[in-house]
Amino acid sequence: MDPTPALTIRDLCKSFPSGAGGRTEVLSIPALDLGAGRQAALKGESGLGKTTLLHIIAGILEPDSGQVAVGGTELTGMSEARRDRFRAERLGYIFQTFNLLQGLSALENVELGLAFGKGVQAGAALEALERVGLAQRAGYLPRQLSTGQQQRVAVARALANRPCLILADEPTGNLDTVRSRAIIKLLRDSAAALGSALLVASHDPEVLGSFEDVYDLAQLNQVRAHGEDL
């Protein structure tokens, strides 16, 4: 296995404009590391900045200062276009709200994710759907799928580029207990099979209890987040 860490964070700071014309600091994290192929959970209640942190790791947001490296590649300083391409090629991101395009089939949603990276590779999207047990529903639109099946399409999209790091933001938030357990098992088994590192953000005690390594954002973060879920 590649010894290069999947994730390295140093002296990360992020703030947002406040209503008074100043800025509210949301994240101040001295260090966070995740080894290649390792699996961990990120613990934190709503409002602590879990989503903000994942968005910074994925290159969706820029930090105010500090360093973020994924698979040995430094994201800070990259242009937005380069970060977008890097995310499409090297990262897998599972959003809580799935972010599936309703006018596209399950297969087309997965193919679209590949298209933003190295391009659609023959069979890669269908292979990803097979991995999550949905190959037989490749032609279904999201509205024709159950909530759990839609989440599996989102997982397939995240796995299709065989990423070095998979990020999952509250992946069980819209699921019942049985489906939640199934999704976490699917994520962990799939990441292990691909050799990908996995970081799952959650406030669900059962999800957190299924991981040996748990990062507590309240302890990592040197500031207190304010306002709504960030």
C-alpha cells in the first residue's frame, strides 16, 4: 500500500462573514492526519463545522490559511478549476442529500461524476453500480428508487473513480436504522476493497461506534462554531 497519507491538515483556519461586518471563525484545527487506507469517523453535532471541514478537504471551499494535502497533493493554492478536477479524479464525496440529477438514470448519474475527471471509462460506472448491488436498476431514474437505493447510487458515484479518499457527510441522516447499518457496512467494505481511505462525518452514536478511530471535532477545533449547521 502507498505509504503517503490520505489526508494531512496543518494549521487550518476558516471563517465566514458575520452580520456585523466582521468575520466569525468556524474552524481552527492545528493538525489532523488520516493514513492511506485508514477508516475513521468525524464526530460532531450540527453547527460544529463538519460539513465545512469536509468541503475544505474536498476543495469545494478554500481555507483562510493552513495546509490541506490529499494523497500527498497540496490543495491549498490550487485554482478552483484545478481543485474541481482533482476532486473528480482522486476523491469520492457522498452528500447527505445525495445530489443526484433527477432527469438522469442511475447509470448516467455515476457516469456524470466520471466525466468531470479522467472521462467516462467503459464499464466503470456499471461496475460501481454492481459493487453497491444496483446494476439491475442502472436505467432507473432517482424518483423510481427508494431512499436507500438513491443513497447507494450516490455511493457508487463516489467509488467509480477508485479514489484515494472517500468523504461521507452524514450518509445515514435520511435512512432508518437497518438501512443505516447497511450503508455503513457497504462504505467500509467498498473502501477496503479499493484500498481507499474513508472519513465519515456523523453525530449518530451507532455510526460512530462502528469505527475504531473517531476524531472529535469539538476537541480538534480550537474555536466554537456559531449559528446553524455549517
